[in-house]
Amino acid sequence: MLSLNPKDLTIPQVHQYLLGAVGPRPICFASTIDKNGNPNVAPFSFFNVFSAAPPIAVFSPARSGRTGATKDTFENVKEVPECVINIVNYNMVYQTSLASSPFPKGVSEFTKAGLTPLESQLVKPFRVKESPVQLECKVKDIIELGQQGGAGNLVICEVVMIHVSEDVLDANKMIDQQKIDLVARMGGNYYCRAHGDALFEIEKPITTIGIGFDNMPDYIKKSHVLTGNNLGQLGNIEHLPTKEEVVQYKNSGAINEMFELYSKDRHKLEEHLHHMAQRLLKENKVAEAWKVLLAVEHID
């Protein structure tokens, strides 16, 4: 493994390693306004939400790694401590990228990127009509992390109004993760689209407590077939199937053929059962996968 001390690297190298490793990163498309009323909108991928009560979002318009200069967004929120965080989806990602161009101060990115400004309800900066979710924010604090090139500036914002396009809502008026079609930044010129097959679900172990790795038989933990993710799925089950359930499953005919073929070769039998369990785990049939794996303990 390559081990690197950031102090031994150039700022661009540190930047590239961080952006290549930490991703996908959500995009804050921040709309601001200066004291003279000039609007600005620019994307930042050093961004996330950090609280729901109060609702807090933080983004970082970093200093230029080449010149150390600050961005118009940073200067604007110091002059007028308000902003709108416009969430970026695939339908507007190219316009968002265009708005990141280093246009001279006073030039409207709304005009350059063909974006439609909407008046906000509680803050002065405009919303971006094309964005599926627009968060009106009051800036609570600004923390400068350094004066050199590449230094971040944490803009801590309280969300005071949320606007959501009805086009991305489900039947319960909540955001549908398939409909919103979000994008995120990766390293270099790469983006990531959270849509279709890229989305998958993992049930959160919040209200349940899984058995964990320590309660798995060694022949399962040391499997040459099952991956760490597979074992994580198995460890998330609340309790193992009973002996009766396993025997009933084994005798149902689902795996009889394997036992007939490999009953005299436990190693081969385990290998084939583990492959079968892995296929079941891909279908999220965790309880059934456990019955397959435990069946080897009940050879007649």
C-alpha cells in the first residue's frame, strides 16, 4: 500500500488524492448575491448536510490552489450572509458545470449557463428554477481554514425554507430517489449518476441487532467463496434458522441434488452450497441463504 504524508506532497497532489478517494460527493449549487445586488451561482462538491434540528448544511468555497484567491461566493456570503443551495440532478449537470467557469466578477452565471432565476421567499439570493430541490439558507458562521492556496472556508448555513419540485415526489409527498436522478462529483472530470441500476438498498440495522460475525460458524467466516459484503449480509440477521427449519429446507428438495453428488466430499459440498447461498444473497434472500449454509451440518 502506498503511504503518503500530505506535507511531502504539493497542494494539487493532495487535492487529487482527496477528490479521487472521497466520493461520490453531493454538489452544492450555491446562489449568492453581493452588497450591490449582483447575483452569482457556482457549484461546490465540498458539501453535505450535518443536522436536521436545526437543519444545517455546510459547503466550502476553497481558495484557488494556483493563486490563493477567494471565490465570489465566499466574498458574497460575507457581504450578504444568505444563500440558496440548489440541488443538482442529471437534467442540469452540464449547465451546472458551465457555471463553474471563472467568469469575471459581476458577470451573471445565470445568463452564461442559461439558468432561470426565481425570487426566494425568505432570503435575497435567487433560486435556480431548473433545480429539483432548492434550500433557502441563512449563513450562521464562516470558518476560514487557512490563507494559502487550497485552503477551505466552511460556510455553515441554516435551512429556513425548502422547495421541492412535485415531479420528484412519490405518493407520500416524499422525495423519490429514482425520480430525482441526482448526480455527484468524483475525481478529475468524472461525475456519478445515482439512477437506475446504480441504486441499491441495504436495510439499516437501527431497530434490530444482527448476530454479527462472531456468531457465525468458522467454515462460513473462512469461506473462499463468500465476500466481506456477503458475510455482512449474513451477520445482519437477528437470529439463525432453527435446526428444524434447516432440516425441513434440506429435505424439501431445494439442495438434495448437491448432497447426492457431493455427500462424500464435504469440501466440494460446502463450495457449491456457498455459491448457491451467494446467489440467494444477491436476491436479498438472507434467511434462505443461511438455511443453505447450515444444511451441511445436517448430513445424514
